[in-house]
Amino acid sequence: MRVLITNDDGINAPGLEVLHQIASDIAGERGEVWTVAPAFEQSGVAHCISYTRPMMIQKMVGERRYAAEGSPADCVLVALHDVMQDSPPDLVLSGVNRGNNSAENALYSGTLGGAMEAALQGLPAMALSQYLGPDNRGLGNPFEAALVHGATTIRQILAADPVNASAYRLFYNINFPPVAAAQVKGTRAAPQGLRQGTGFSCEPHLSPSGRRFLWIRGGDQQAEVAPETDAAVNLDGYISVTPMRADLTAPDALDALKGAFE
């Protein structure tokens, strides 16, 4: 199997090295792992693409390893239409993100943006993220849960992946819980949740010269969410797997809206 990996934390991020190990396991001895990742951190860019400017790509030290001055979605496009155009991947993996992409975080995530672009290009794709908390933040390897359980989770998803009945191909959002690998309780298929009463905001600060700057702040990652949703099962010690599509239509509201125009 030929596997493409990318991320939003950048080419030198430790989570990308963890993903390379996971991908190598999936690819097998006769397979290949290709890396095309952002040259610098791209957290929070979602499905952004560099539509109005060119980007530079550079081959890095190491086999089949490239850095592009763009977003994770850009990196997938670069891989499919330039670096790997003569030998496209069988699977695209994005991550392992440092921090969770559960609940509303999924909407901002460059990690998911890379997987989404791969799905739009017709390829099976998964985004992997490691929830951080007091039980794993201080570990020698805070990505331990993802490293130990990542390959098995991917194989389970590939085995269960349904026939694609939609024009928009499925991709999968995988979040590993904020615990050591031995404390992972299992895996749950879960819908995307919402952390009620919290969210992203901005906070003003003054520089030493007196200039005013605004920093974006995230919400409380331990906030309660609806039971059995992704963040809820993560905080209970389970890996969450959420099938997603790029189709943003709200079907539950469509019929009511049609009636408003009749």
C-alpha cells in the first residue's frame, strides 16, 4: 500500500513522526510512505487553499519527504498533482495533531482540512488527533495512545468502510483520548459534539512598545458535551471515530425552507 501523510503542525512536528510510524505499519514492508507537509505550522486554517498565491515546495532530508509553503489541503493537492502524480496514494492520513479535533474544533482544523481535500479528490482519508489532558500531557510521549492504537483503528475503519453512496466521499475524524495507551478503554463510533457555553474568542495584550495586539484563545477543552458524542467518549477514555462528508447541507431544515418559498 502507498500512504500519503500530512499534518497542520508542520514538517518537523513530533506528531508527524508518530504518524509516519503508524503509516509504515499500515503500508507494510513492500509499501511506501510519502510525506508532504506544511513547511511551517498551519493550525486552525481548516480547508484553506492558497488560491491566490504560488507556493514553494522543497525536498527534505529523508526518502519521499517534502515540505510545501501552504496549508494541509494545499499539501494534498501538491502530492496528488505534482509529487505523486505518476503513483497516487491508496490512503491519505493527516496528523497526528497535537490536541483534539473533537466537537466544534473539527470545523477549524487544518488536520481535517487535509483529509477533507483527499476525500474530495476521491481518496480514502482519515484525520488523527491526540487529545491532551492531565493524564497524558506529562508523559515522555504524549502521543502514546495514538502510536499504540493508531494502526489497529485505521485497519478497523478500512474493513468497515461502507460503499460510498454519496457524491461526497466519506472521510474519518479519529480522536485519541487524553490518557496513556494502557488506559484506553476501546473505540466508539460517535457523532460530532458541541461544547456548550464555550468556544474560540480573542484576548487583547499590549506589547512592550505599547501597541495593542489580539490573541485568539480556545475554549475549555474539558467542558461537558452531550453523552456519546466524540468529545464525551474521549474524556471517558475511548477513541472516537466520526464519519464525515464535505456536504454542508442541513437536510433536517431543507423541507421546512422549501415550504417557506412556496
